[in-house]
Amino acid sequence: MALKGGTRRVVGVVLLLTLGAAAGLVTPAALGAVVDAVAEGQGAERIWLLAALIAGGALLAAVADGFGQVGATRLVERILASTRERMVARGLALPRAALERAGAGDLVSRSGDDVAVVAEAAPLVVPAIAGSAFSIAMTVVGMAVLDWRFAVAAVLVVAPVHVLTLRWHRRAAPDVYEAERAAMARRAHHLLASLRGIETVHAFGLSRPHGKRIAVASWEVAKWSVRAQTVVNGFFARLNFAEFLGMSSILVVGFWLVREGQGTVGAATTAMLFFLRLFDPINRLMIVVDDLTSALASMRRIVGVIVADRFAAPERGEPADEAAAEADGVHFAYTPGHPVLEGVSLRIGPKETVALVGSSGAGKSTLAALVAGVLEPDAGTVAVAARPGGQAVALVTQEVHVFDGTLRENLDLVRPGASDAELEAALRAVGADSLLALPDGLDSGVGARGSELTPAQAQMLALARVVLLDPLLAVLDEATAEAGSADSAALDAAGVAALQGRAGLLVAHRLDQAAQADRIVVMEHGRIVEEGTHESLAAADGPYAHAWALWSRGRA
């Protein structure tokens, strides 16, 4: 697909490389002829003619080979550029469940480390393969024309060593490189996890265990890198041995032919020069096999993202009635044998706000993630009402991201083409007037290279995106829990505004938030133990009533 319409370029590159390889034979052939001309006293005119052939052949070979390799490199870079673009596009389109399973570090490693390996290898591998293949073929033909015994001697002695070397490398190298890339991915995962939660790490004094985890992962990378270098050293040692055998065989055959009167010293010289010219592209080709193997290991990981059909989001059915979402007999476990949810069933009405409450680890966020499509149930079904041409579900968690760009770009990414009036209305709806008060309004820079937003402003920006997106169902997983008590009232109001006119699933971190919901669902140990309105649950003698009493006394 990347080379669509590039047939002429491919043909042109092949012709240039063939011409360069053929012209490269002129120099060693002419040098051998010079040896015979001097030995036979053919005169200066003959030598000057051969010198002119040497110069012309070298110039033609350099020009044709140079343009051919540049053309080949450009073609491959075009393929790589297309592959990188497709990988990034596919990575952004992957369902979040796939990213959760693989880990963010794995995708970052594939788009970072693996792309870098392929990009670094391409300028080395492509010219070597493109130029060497044609040079080897033309040189072997030239040796056979000179004397078939030279070609046979070189091929029979050198080829078996190269074949055995390649077989050994193919057995030893791929697993090592794959393991090295996987170790890099694990290291990236631990680094990202620590950096994303750096404040929590410092607050709870977790620097040492996190540092130890990163150190262990880094040591694994180092160990696999040493193993990879050991493979490289063994590879080069075998190539040097093949070079010794090849030169020895050419000298033996040349000596025998001259002694038997079946060849000349010039022919033997030409054969040796041919072999040296043959061995150079072979050596380059064999050497880049290591780079090629490493690059292919990375390319497989890149292509794995592009063709990740097994990660395609499963088709979710629609609820039987007019509900916005419905979970039926859902089971889920992050680790087999350790269930987080067991037989959970939940229905959310078309414009109903349902609050999930319960102790930490009860399964609230897991259920919210299943409804939002972030996770897939191990058993049971989750159905969400479809919205033709629009977004059915939007999820906002505690961790929101402010993209490096303008305020406008951070908003219209969920609704491209939205007018300024619509963007401003969304911000005002969630009480984010402070964002509109930035120096340049919607064109104000925010993020890493712009104005640094407070946690409350970042959450309001995320909730404004929900208003713009206008989904049928909004899932707020403690979306207002991180801003601090000073902004809690404003964020609670922003959350209510984001749910206005649509169904909502609210993972509540405070009971006063849950009290405002249409219905409250109480979870414990991965099961629903109570559900109803605030008034009915507070009046009952159940877990919610006890929690509400404790919370009310704490507020008094």
C-alpha cells in the first residue's frame, strides 16, 4: 500500500543497482589485465587504455550504485513512514480494554523504542541489501566467466560457512532480541507508572520500592543486552573464519592453474580481486543480518499493533427496554481465581443518575469501567444504548489530561468544528469561567508549554468535554475527588451539570454526592448489597444507613 503507484521507481532502482554491480567488475578485471600486460610487455598504450577503463568503470559504478541505493533507501523510508503512521493511528483507535491489558508502557515502547530501532536500522540495512544482492550475483557470474573453477572453489568453501552462520544466528538471535524488547517494555511500564503517580509515591514514602522495581526491570534489560552482544560477537567471529577460508581457496586454485599452464598470474589476480569484491558485499550483507533481525523483531511488534484485530472492541448489544445501559450477571477478575465482580446486574434508566458507593475495593470502579467499555466482562453481558452518528458513552476519571495546545484545541478534539459560542457555553455550563478569563480566551495556551491549570480547572475542562460530546451516558469515576476541599462544591456542581439531561453513572467518593443521585447502589466484595433512593436507604437498617449516620456525625 505504501508503494502504490511507485512501480517505476522500483524498476528504476533495480536497473541502477544492476548497472552499478556490472560496472564494478570492470576495475578488478582491468587490474588483472594490467598484470598480464606488464608481464608480457604489451607496451604503455595498452596499460593506459586499461587505466582509462578502470577510471571509467569506477566512476560509472559509483554513480549508478549511489543513485540506486539512495532510491532504495527512499522507497523503504516511505514504507516505514506509512507503517509508523498506521501504527499510531491504530494505537489511538484501540479499545481501552486492550491498552489496559497490555499496559501503557508496552504501547509507548512499541511506538518509541521499536520505531527507533527500525528507523536506525533502515539506513544501514537497505543500502547493504540492495547493493550487495546485485553485486554478489554479478561478481559470481564474472568469476565463472573468468574460470569456472574459481567460482566453484569460492562458493563451495564460503557458502557452507555462511549458511551455518545464518542458521545459528536465526536460532539464537530472534528470541534474544524479542526478550530484550519485552524487557524494555516492562521497564517503560514501571517508569510510567511511577511518574504518573509521583505525588502518591512521595506522599506515602514509596520511592524505595518503586525504585527497586525499576532497577530490577532495568537490570533485566541489561542482561538481555549483554546476551544480544554475545550473539553479535559470535556472528562476527564466524564471518572472519569464512573470509580466511575463501581467500585461501582462491590462492590454492590460482596457484594450481598457473602451475598447470591453464591460467595466468593476471587471471589469478583478477579472481582474487573479484573474490575480495565479492566478499565485501557478502560481509556487509551478513553483518546487517544482525541489524535486520533486531529490526524485524521490532517491526513485528509495530505490525502487531496495526493488525490487532483480536483487540477490536466487541459488539455490545442494546438493552431490551429504553435503558441507557444494562449489566446482566457480570463476572470479572483481573487475576484468574481472584474475582472482583460476581454476578452483578445493574440497569440505568434513559436519564437516570445512579451512584455507586461502597468501601475501597468493593468493585465500584471496575463496574464503571465495564459499563464504559474500558473492560470486558469474563461472563455476563453489558448492553449500552446505541446512538447513530454520535457517542453513546463518555468516561471521566480522577486522572484527566490537559493536552499541550490551546484551550480551544483541548475542547474541540471531542467535537471538531464546534463554534466559539458552543465552546464557551460548555465551559460556562460546568462553571469553568476561570478558564475563559485566561489572557487569550479560547486561544490561550495550556498544558506543558502554556498556563498550568489547577486540578479543579483540569477536571472542569474534562467535564466541559462531556457537555460538548453530549453522550447518552456519562460515567464519572470519582471525577471530582482530586481537587481538594476548597473546590469540592464547585466540582460537585460541575459534575451535576455534566450529567444534566442524560443518564449518568457516578462513582461517589462522598455520601453527600450520592445523596443527590436518583438511585444509589451499594457494593461490597464485588456484589450489590443494597439499592434504592437516598431516603429509603437512609431509613433502612443497612450498610448505607450506618455509613450515612457515621458520615453525618463526622460532619456535625
